[in-house]
Amino acid sequence: FRECDLLHSVDFSKCKSLKTNAYTFAGSNIKEFILPDTFSILDETIFNDGFLICKSAEKYIINNPEGKFFTNDGLLYKHINDDETKLVRFPASKRMEQYISPSNVTHFGAGVFAENKYLINVSLINVKSLGKLTFFNAEKLLKVNLRSNNLTYIPEGFLMRCSSIKKFKIPLFYYKK
């Protein structure tokens, strides 16, 4: 799918398995990914490889809200347990300037907001874990607010290449040493 300019939607809904490499969707113009309803058999690390470099992605679709993985408003989530959810991917071309995480979204995957072209303000509430390169190259990002008593680590490359960032609010525990 690399550099497929005319392809705008890919339907993997009938796939039994799915593997990607770092450049599977690089340079493509794919805006919509329809993923298998049985996505629970797949490893979320595929989103750290091929999907991470797909800068045109606007939404992910899974038609099974009861599965291990699910989508809401084009965002890809994973059920951790009854009380906790992980945001796996926020599409790079999702036209949203502000994101405030729901209180049950406590984990954020590697590169979850990477390459996003539109986010300006992000508030992560009740965050427990962040994947590396969380906001990598989110070019318009101005403000990040982490609100949590449970976050103990800010990962490698958290705001790497976020040249517009002006404000970063760190949880209180970082000041208690």
C-alpha cells in the first residue's frame, strides 16, 4: 500500500490475521481503515509500525463494540479490564483541535498521537501509562496537560519534534521528591 495515492479506504474486515512493517502505508493517501471485528487476535504493535507512518488516516472502524478492540469517533481503543481502556491510535489526520480523555481511558499506546496535523490542546485525565513517542511530530500541538496521581514515568520521545509546544503541565508527583 506504500505510496498508493488513489486508494482512500482499506477494508480488512474479513482478514483472519494482519501484519505490517514500518512502511506498509507510508506515503499512501488512505483515510479510512476498516479492521476485523475479531481484532482481538491481533497484536496492537502493528499500529507502531505500518499505521504509524500513515499520515493521511482520518478514522479506524471496527463494527464490534464488544470486542477486545473497538472504535469510537474514529479512534482505536483496547479494553484493558472493566474499569480501564487504552487509546491505541488517534489518526494522524483526525480533524480535531482538542482532545480530553474520558476518565476510563487510563493508558495511551506508543505513538498514539504521533504525526497528528490538527491537535492543539490535549488533556489526559487519570493517565496511568504512556507509550514512547506519544506526541511525536504533532506539529500544531501547543498545550499538553497530564492530570494524574498514578503516572510514574514520562516516556522517551514524549514530545519529540513538537516544535509548537508552549505549555506542558506535569502532575504534582514530579515535584514531590
